Amino acid sequence: MNKIKVIDAYYRGLLTMEECAQILGFDLRQLTDMIESCMLDYPTIPVERA
């Protein structure tokens, strides 16, 4: 599954952070760090809507 789509589902409230981390194969701390890093680098990431 596309990582951006999984993170978008988390942002839209369709997944919990724990579910998101499990799908992506990260532990919760890794996911939190990745999301924070992405938001600093790309505050307005365009997300493809299906």
C-alpha cells in the first residue's frame, strides 16, 4: 500500500496512529518522527485523492 495514502487515512481519522504504524511496518516512535519530519520539510504535501 502507498505510504502517502496510509498517512492520509490517518490524517483523515480513518486509522489510528497505531494502525498506521502497523500497516507501514514501523514502531510508533518511528512513525511519529517520520510524520514530524515530513511536516517540517513539506508542510503542504499534495495528496492524491481516489
